[in-house]
Amino acid sequence: MKKIIFILTLAFFTTSINAQKNEFQQKQDSLFTIWQDTTKKDYDRAYAFVDYINPYMQFDLDSVLIHAENLQSFGLKNNLSYAIKHANNYKGSYWMSKGNLDKAIYFFKENIVIAEKMNDKDGLAIAEANIGVNYFYKNDYVKALNYTSRSIKYFKELGKNLRVANGFNMMGNIYGKIGNKIKSIEYYIKSYDIHKKENFRRGMVSNLINLGTRYYEIKDYNKALEYSNKALNIRGISSDKYSYSVALSHVGSIYIELKKFSKAKDYYTQALKLQEEMGLGLNISTTLISLGVLSHNEGKKKEALQYYKKGLKIKEQIKDLNGISDALSRIGTLYKEQSKYSLSIKYCKEGYEMAKTIESFEKQQQNCDCLYESYKASGNLKKALEYYELGNQAKDSLKEGETAKKLQQMEFDKQVTADSLATAEKERLVEVAHKEEVRKKNQTRNILFGVAGLILLIAGGIYSRLRYVRKSKAIIEKEKDRSENLLLNILPAEIAEELKIKGKADARDFDMVSILFTDFKGFTEQSAKLSAAELVNEINTCFEAFDAIMEKFGIEKIKTIGDAYMAAGGLPIPTDDSVKNTVLAAFEMQNFIRERKAEMDAKGLPSFQMRVGINTGPVVAGIVGVKKFQYDIWGDTVNTASRIESNGEVDKVNISQSTYEYLKDDSDFTFESRGKIVAKGKGEINMYFVSKK
């Protein structure tokens, strides 16, 4: 029986996965058709092709490179900078992933030329940021600092706070690498403050973990634990499995240093479970090695060996050379402690050869120490002496590396100081030029006084003209206000303002948005009892009330579709209370419908009952259309919200698991678990009815 159930379950999930693949492929085919359609506008074709290429960035970079060549050829042929810019980005990302950082920098620098030519400050800022990252990985920290600093300056001018936060985080990485831990911590805190203000939880978690890492490096374990625990306590972080697992692992490492092994094991075990759910090979192998270290410290050598070997096997599968060398060294050392010298020599020798391959003097020294002691204990003094000498050579190389790092830090500080002086001199020259300009203006002012009298004679004639202009301007302002009010009825205020300034509004990613859907039950049957005018009037009455409720709770109405109403809490400006406000708005909507039904029933007229569903998660939001603007949102969160609504009940507010996670500790609400409900196209979904206490 169990086998039959397993087969049926497997078939269900296989069907679901196949359906998702088919949906993805259909979308890709549609985009590729537009790209190949020569009757379409060049920009539309390029835009479709960019959307077609983007998904391949996650799993097939070789195909991305081929498509990028085609996109660039198209852009050059049709003088389309949009296509050339994206082609350069794809190529830069490809070569960066292959480790050819110079080639990656070349393509990103090409985008600086394009951005400057088009006066595209956003494109310029992104290109500078990408180049900064590549110089960071090249260990050229002076250039990394210069490019990153410029990108931050541009992003500040553009008001792109999250990009600024990313830049501060990179500055923290740069200063951390050159050994200035205090400066590194300052930049991580700056980045964290922005992420907190913008309510971007994943960014906050990343900053807190980085802060914990810096304090861990300077052996301030209590401070490291404080920041790492703060990351774990950010509301909703448990739903972001990757960030949550990283934070758990970090806390585990700190508890090892604090000699609190049982706590360390608990955190590592939680992290491992999440990593296995996500199939993160590198993270799984690293956590297994950490569990091995933990067992080793506790004296559980058999258990430690099992963890080490499991971790080694995965690291060999994913070709993590650094991790392989480390695991081999640990296994060899453990066998040495058990007096199993032949096995110790075997593993430490393999670890030493791997350490030479990756040019890690630290791991060379570790493996040489292991080999020296193992050969000495087994009576092979000649070999012991050989590895003793090799270990000393590795130790000397490590000292040379530390000296080189100090020299690099001195050069870095020297260059930063020189750049600061150059900037100060540039500002001084600007100030001198400004003073000269003021002097000339004062001279000009004296001349202007002389002609002032003549201007007064002409003023009378101008006055009558001015009155006419004022009247015309008032009429124009009135029409402008009408246009702006109309625009604000269609679009959120922030989006409308961006549209007026730039002529377009960029699509944005939102990490946490609560999507609300409503639908009238039995709408078709009830509408048949009303005339067309009565039906429209009744729906309009309901939707006008809903609009007022949305405004009261700061929820953005997205659109109506027939008798369905769609709104979203947490955009275009994310807030801490958006999830709660969306649920409170849903309660008021249901209250209105109940009162309206009672009123209509008393008159003997047809009335509606309503379902409401809410789901919370990430979405993409932006404007669709050119002549007819429509602010809309997309993503799996939206689709799931629709399914939550359709599986709800009248007079209830039905919410998803993710929405429940954000509100479960709120004392204003009570929850009724409905268990797993089968939703069309989504499989089984945990749902809850929520109500006020």
C-alpha cells in the first residue's frame, strides 16, 4: 500500500514539474518568436530576446555567451545601445564565472563608454559597480575601492538606496580583505541601516552575518554571536531557507569557539537539514566537515571520521579543491591520533599535493606537520625529515605572504590618501572658479543698474501682456492638475512621479508584498437577477468602498477583473506593518459586504457574498502598456494568492502559510489551520482562516 501511495505521489509531482517546464518552455518559445519576427520594432525584438536570455543565466552560461554574440551583432547593425549594453553585461558575467576577470572587466568598461555617450547614469553606476567587484576578486583593492566609491556616488544621486547599500557592503568586504576590520565593520553597519530602512530582510541578514564574521575574525565571539543571533531573529527570515541556513551555520561556528559543543551541534544540524532540502552541495559538505570538527573536539573520533568522509565525498563531486585539501588533512590527522599511520600518510599526502595545486601554504604546512609526525612515529625518519623541511618552507612562505599583505595594506592606504588629496585639490579649484564667477557677476550687476530705468519704461507695456499670460497659465495649470489627478488614479504616486521625470518607470523587485484577491460567490447567478445598469451600479458601490478601505490602510489597489478585486500591501514603498494592514483591510471588506447583504436582503434585492485570499512573498512590479498605462505585479506569489482566494470560504479571510508566518505571534489575531488544501496548478498548500480576537 505504501509503495502505491509513493508511486502516486511521485506521479503527481512529476506531472506538476512537467507542467512547470511546459509553461516555462511556452514562454521562452513566445519570446524567441518575437525575437525572430523581422516585422516587429528593433527595440521590441531586443527586449524580448533579453527576457529570453535571462533565465539561462542561472543554469546555462555557455548558451548565454552564444546568445550575447547574436544580441550584440543585432545591436551594432541597428545602432541599438540597449542590445549592446545587455550583450556586454552577459559577456562580462560569463567571463567572470569562468575566472577570466580581465575579460569581464573589458566588457563592463565597454558599458561605461555606452552609458557616458547616452548620459545613462544608471547604466554607468551598474558598470562601475560590476568592475569594482571584479577588481575585488583580482585582489586589486585600490581599483576595487575607486570603482565601488564612484558607483555609490551615482546610485545616491539616482536615489537607489538598495544599490547604495550593496556598495557599502562591498566596501566592507574590501576593507576586510586589507585587514582594516574597524572600517569594514563601519561600512557593514551603513549597509545594514539602509537595508533596515528599506525593510529588505535578506540584505539585513547578509550584513549581520558579515558583521558577525568580522568580530569572529578578531576573536570577539560574544559580539559575533550577538550579530549572528540578531540575523536569526529577523522576522520572516526562516522562510528564506538559504539565508537562514547560513546564519545557523555561523552561530554553530561561534559556539565551537566558545566550547559550547551541544549548542553548536544543534545549530549545525538545523542548517544541514535546510541545505539538504535545497540541494546546496557546497554548503552541505562544509557543514558536514564542521560537524566532524565538533565531534573531533568532543573526542568522538569515529563519528568525526564519518562526517569528514561524507563531506569529502561531496567536495570531490563538486570539485571544491580547497575543501578537498582541508578534508584530507583532517582525516589524515584523525588517523594519526588513532596511530593508524599508513592511513594517515595516505590522506595527508593527498592533501599536501592538493594544497600545492591550489597554492595554499597554510594547508601545505598542516599536511606536512601531519606527515612529519606520522613518518616519525612509524620509524621512517628520512621521510619525516623531508616533510619537516617542506613544512618549514611552507611556514616561511606564509610569513612572506603576511609581509606582502602588510605592504599591500600600506600601498592601499597611501593610494587612498593620494586620491583624497586629489579630490580635495579638485574641490579647491572648483571653489576658486566659483569665486571668480561671483566677482564677474558683481561687476555685471553694476552695469545692470544703469539700464534698470530703461526697463521700467517698458514695464507698462509688458504688464498687460503679463495679465494675459497669467490667465492662460491658470488655465494650463488647471488642466495639468486634472491630468495629474487622472494619472494618480491609474498609478501609485511614486511611480507617476518617476514616469513624469524620466518618461518611463523601471520595474522593481519587492522582497515581501501581501497580495489580496476578492471574488463574489455565485456572481453569475446573482447578476442574472439584475439589469446591466443595476449590476454595474452594485459592483461600483462595492469597489468604491474597497478603494476607501485600501486608502485607509495604505494598501495599493492594482486592478479589477470583472467581479474580482486585486490589491497589494507593501508596495511601492515597503513598510513593517504591510502584512497586518492587508489582513485588517480584508476584515473591513468582509464587514462591508455583510452589512451590504443585510441591507439588500431587507429590500428584497439580490446581494453578494465574498471570498478573500491573501498570500505574502516576492513580486516584480512595473508599468505595462505605452498609450494606456497599467501598474501591475507578477510572480508566483500572485498566482498563489489567486489560488488562496478561490479555495477560501464566504465571509472568511483565507491566508497562506507565508502570511501566517509573519502574523502568527501577533496577539490581535487568532488562526484556524485548514491543513493542506489542493489548489489548481499548485498542489497541496497550507491554508489558515484568520480572525480578530
